[in-house]
Amino acid sequence: MEFDIKAIRKDFPALNQNVYNKPLVYLDNAATTQKPQCVIDAITNYYSKQNSNIHRGTHYLSQQSTYAYEETRKNVALFLNADNEKEIIFTKGCTDSINLVASSFGKKFIKKGDEIIISALEHHSNIVPWQILRDDKNAVLKVIPITNNGEIDIYKLNDLITPATKIIAINHVSNSLGTINDIKKIIKIAHSYNIPVLIDGAQAIPHIPVNVKELDCDFYCFSGHKIYAPMGVGVLYAKEKWLEEMPPYQGGGEMIKNVTFDKTIYNELPFKFEAGTPNAGGVIALNEALKYVLNIGYDNIAKQENILLKTATEKLLQHDDIKIIGTPSLKTSIISFVINKMHHYDVGVILDHYGIAVRTGHHCTQPVMDYYNLPGTVRISFAFYNTLEEIDILMFAIDKVKQMLS
Ligand code: PMP
């Protein structure tokens, strides 16, 4: 498909509005992405025409929505190149997916003294669930350090692995620095010791095509809302062999085959892990979001986002008093920076008054901020629908910020 930025921007109604009488410049895509009209239409269509509880419904609407829901599962399996749709579990989001694995894998496979390895570059969502498990089981949580340029120090991984290591959980892309981690190498090292690996793909999925078979990861998690789909829906990919062995995460309707007061027989995969009424409308809209992304094409996405990343980086570096935090060799379109002596929050508030949406603070990665000895940063994060003109507006506003705060 030809990349026509004007046409693409028209697909996203939220981009075409003013805030404080200025055109919105939305540079907070790592927090959540805006939604194309096809996704909004899918939600509207679901609630105006299809709304009904899925599975086991004898009536027309239930059959329609069940079909659309299960078609999405098939398409997500194709999107990730999973072996089959039994390996795709719908969740509330990436956080929910990680909690599912920590809880369920943990219940079955982690005992006192066992070790879990994460990295110092993780989002709190890939730290806290493992801490809860550690405390529950008297296990040990080990952390791979990062290097000064904001990369996971893979060479330290071998030193951390012991016969007690039971799982490694690592992000594909860092949400605070944009680092693309060499997860293929980490998975290879882990598998040479027979250790399974969970990948937190929240920040990778909108930028990088993911092939779980090629990666050979055991678990891959992402949220719909980071890839132009609605909030409240997420995906857990897991190798079937793990899902077969893991106990259910939650009990309730849908995840059962037969219930008596003595005993419950659990449903088959993937339903064993989907207790209760799911966000069917959100799942069906996720299907539209994935189709939209594939139609634009990851090559086009990378091309546009790399131009934006390179241009903004060069322009920011023209300022002696601006420091970019994290300079990894491979990164997605995220830039974290600090302006000398200026508090990130003040910078964000002033940028907001110029219509520019950025994120400020620790970005749910307090250990990363601790490493750099910073209370927080200003983070800009581009999507393919951002433009070079928006970078000009940002640079103009940064000059104003500096005049006002210095
Ligand atoms: N991991 C990473 C790297 C993230 O950026 C995020 C979201 N900021 C999450 C996990 C959690 O995603 P969610 O809040 O959508 O569950």
C-alpha cells in the first residue's frame, strides 16, 4: 500500500481536533494509540447490532458474535504465527496476561528457593507480578542489569542462571527508553538451559512484526490499546504444552466442562483460561485494528517512524541543555529526555498548552529512573501517523518552555 499520511490521518478522528485552540499534536503513543475509524465502527457495530453473550448461545446474535470472536482468535494466531488458535488467550491487557502466567505457571512450577529472572529495564507490570509470586512461594527474584546506554546486559545473564532458574521474563521493547532488546538471543540462552521465557511485547507489537515460532518464546503478551485497538482487551500467546500443564488462572463460567460440588472438570484450551464474560466487542475490534496495521504494513510503519525518530533526535540534540536518556543501538520511536534544571512535569504542562501531548514521570519504570538517578523524564513516542510538521511544533514549543522556565 502507498503511504499517504494525509489519508491515514483522516482515518483517526481523535487526531483531527484542537486542544486549547491549537491542533492536537499527539506524541503519547507509547501510553496508548489513537483508534482508526474502522475500530470505532467495529465497536459501534458490535453494540448496535451484535451484542450478546458469546459461546453456547442458540440464538442468532450469539452465534454471530461467537463467530466474530473466534475469527479474531484465528487471525491473532496467524498474526503472531502461532501453531494454532488454542495458543491464543484473550485477556484484559498485557498486565493481565503477565499476571495470568505469574500466577498459574507459578502455582504449578515455582517452589521455595526457585529463581525467576527479569531485567532492570522492565515496566512495573513485568516486575510486581513476579514479586508477588516470589513472596508467595519464598522464591528468589534476580535482575539482569542494564548498561549505560539503556540495553539489557545480556552477557550477565549466564552468570545469573542456576539450576534453580525456572522462568525468565523480559520486555521486547522498553517503554521508557525505546530499546529493542535482543530477545532472540536471550531465548536461545535460556532454552540452552531448558528455561522458558515470557516476552512482554506491549511496546513491540505496534512497531515490529512478531513471529512467535521464529522467536521460539514460550509466552508473548500484549495489549490491544497499544496497537490501535480498544482498551480492556489483550492477548497471551503461550505454547500449548505450557497451557496444558498450567492450572486455570480464574474460576467461573466458560472455563468449565462439568461442575459438581465435589469436582470441576475444566474446559479445553483456550477456554480453560477465559473465565467469565469476555470483552467480546473489544476482541472483535482488535481484529479490525490488526487488519488495519497489516494493510499499512510494518515496513511502511518502520520507515515513517524511523524518519520521525531520527529527525526529532537530531533536533533535540542541537540543544546543549537537553539530554536524551538511553542511547541503545536499536530502538523504536520513543525518546526520553531531560532539560537541564527543568522539572519534567513543568515541561509537560507547558507543552500541553501548546496542544502537545507527551508523557512525563517515571513511565512505570522506577528502577530505570533509579539507574539514571532521575525522578523522571519527558517522553515523546511516535506512531506512523505523526508528521515532521508536528516535530517542528514540538521544537517551537520546547524553545518557549526554555524561555519560560529559565
Ligand atoms: N509492559 C510495557 C513495556 C508497557 O509499556 C505497558 C504499558 N505501558 C505494559 C506492560 C502494561 O500494559 P497495560 O497497562 O496495557 O496492561
